[in-house]
Amino acid sequence: MSLIVEKFGGTSVGTVERINAVADKLILKHSRGEKLVVVVSAMSGETNRLISLANAISDKPSAREMDVLVSTGEQVTIALLSMALHRRGNDARSYTGGQVSIRTDNVHSRARILDIDGERILSDLDKGRIVVVAGFQGVDGQGNITTLGRGGSDTTAVAVAAAIKADECRIYTDVDGIYTTDPRVVPEAKRLDSITAEEMLELASLGAKVLQTRSVEFAGKYKVPLRVLSSFEDGPGTLITYEEEDTSMEAPLISGIAFQRDEAKLTIRGIPDHPGVAHQVLGPISDAHINVDVIIQNASAKGLTDLTFTVPRADYQACLELLERLVEELGARDVKGDDKIAKVSIVGVGMRSHTGVANKMFKTLADKDINIQMISTSEIKVSVIIDDSKLELAVQSLHETFDLDS
Ligand code: ASP
Ligand code: MG
């Protein structure tokens, strides 16, 4: 008998009809002999509604009470889904995070799971019950309610699957899997049958909308067999794997293309180059809680160097002002910026065993007359910064060059 954890996101349980539809499917699978643990999110829109209630009461709601509040969304869903299962003849049981001992640290609103006691869940399963667990929530060492960050129900599902050693963890969502790129930009984008957890993490901008990043990290750590599927249509979805890379000749070089608009680039020029410069420039940026992404420091000439880096476009003005103040402090020449840039990344474990992948990317962009402003690489990813207006063209031509269309 297989042991399965299934997770349904907010849209999948967004109405009474959808909760009933989920219950129908669960009963069917249960009757075919699957032991089922179901993790659910709050009904769609509910978490946001709760957050806006809090903001209407206070402009600085306490983090502890915020978690008490937002965790109620999931509690509603577990009860409703259990009732729907009762009507269909299963003696289902709902549990909040605390009731099945999902123990976390005490960092409210982004707590990390420390451990889960699977005993209660397993003993219910043995009695033929479908077990319904609230996603997104846990309790800290003092019994305070904590939550795991937006999208955290995915992590609950993976953690429960790891704790009870499930055969598979299935995440049902409103898309039918992970795609080679965003189909809105490339209509030929294809659903991937499988992708490695590593690639999935690097494809954050594609994957993050589908799975909470932390859930993939968690799955990787415990090697939880994880599958993303549509809750509205039947299909195999995308399986997240942990195998060694496929070194066969036909193995794809690239698994996907991720991109990010809404980036901005800043350069501080002519900084006297001595130990500590990068720290002096980037320290104040990080103190302002601005996330720096790609960083390049030029080889220095005549004791002066330039430092270029990218930040989210929303932080561009703040960053520019910060750097202008720094120019005087550090005796640098000036600051230049561009807030109309985008980042395009190709990702694939195939890069480890094949050479020339980056060059193929650069040639494709050159052929389309797209200027590369910055380059950064990791073991399985090459990212370039280009002009915002060339983003679509870049993604489409790379998708074709790397045979992702076929
Ligand atoms: N309900 C929470 C949220 O909206 C958790 C989740 O859906 O995974 O972020
Ligand atoms: Mg989600």
C-alpha cells in the first residue's frame, strides 16, 4: 500500500465546490488503496484578507499575534475538507500544525520546521482514516503558534512526507507542472517531465511561483519524491529528482530559461582601490535591506576601480541616493545607473559535463544584436544582464537555440 502526501493550494480549495471536488478525488484514490495525508492552504484570498484586517487595526501588528491570526485560514480549510470526506464515508481527521507536533523555531512569520512527530498521523492512517493537516503553521518550543512564510504549505507537505517517509509528495496547484520557460513569453514552452531539485532552485523565478523555494531545499535534504501537478486536469505533472546527472549524448544541455524584469543596475566609478572597498560600498546597501544580485568589480587601473551591481528596480532610487552620498565619502568619481535592464538565465545540470554552453548563449544573443551588459555564472547556470526591451527576443531565441521547443 503506498503512502502519499497530497497538498492542495488556495485556488484548489478556493470554494465549497472545489473542496467537494478535492474530496471526491481523495476518496477515489483511497479506495484504490492509497494511504493519504492531505495538507491544505487557506482558501484563496483568505491569507491576504486576514493580513489586511490586521493592517486596518494597527500599523505595527505584533508578529506573534499576526501568526495567531493568519494561521486561522488553514484551520478553516482542514475542517471543511474533513467534513466533505465524512459525507463521503471516510472517518477523516483534521489537525492543526501544533496537534501533530510540527515544531519550529520561534521566528514568527518565517519559522523553520525543526521536527514533526509522525506517530499520530501514522496511527490514524492505520485506522483507514484520511488525515488532513493544516499547512503553513507550527508551534515553537513554548507552544506559540508560528507560520512558515508565504507559500509555506508546500514546506509543510514536504516536511510531513519526510517525517512519515511517504512514497511520494504531490503538490497540486493551478499549473500542470514546471515549464521550460514562461509560456506567456514563449508559447512553445514545454512542460518538463522531470527536473533536478538543483535546477529547480536555480530556476527560482520560474519555480518560485509554483513551489515555495524552501520546500524544494527541504525536499532535497531528505530526498522526498516530489511531484507538481494540476488540480484541475489529470496529467503526470513534473517530478523533482535527485539522481546523478544524465551524461548521455542526448541529455538536454539546458532544462529551462528563467528571467527577471524589474531589475536595475548601478555603477560607482573611480573608487580608490584598497582592501575593504566592496564592503564599504555594499555594506550600506545591505544595511538598507536592499538585495544585491549580480556584482562585478573591474580590474583596477591606476589604483582606481569600478563596481557594478544589480538591485530590484523598486530599490533603484534609494540605492542611487545612497551611492551618491558614498561617492563623496570614498572619494570616488561618480555614479551611473540604468533602471531598464533585465536578467536572463539558462539553467541545466548538463553544463557540468558539456563545454561551450555559455558561448552558445552569447552567440545567440550576438546574432540577435542583443548587447550583454553583465555576465555571472554558477556551476549550472549562466545569467546575463541585457536591455529590458530585448528580454522577449532573448528568451525566445535561447529557447530555440537550446532545442527546448521540441
Ligand atoms: N496561506 C498561506 C499563503 O497564502 C500559505 C500557503 O498558501 O501556502 O501564503
Ligand atoms: Mg503556493
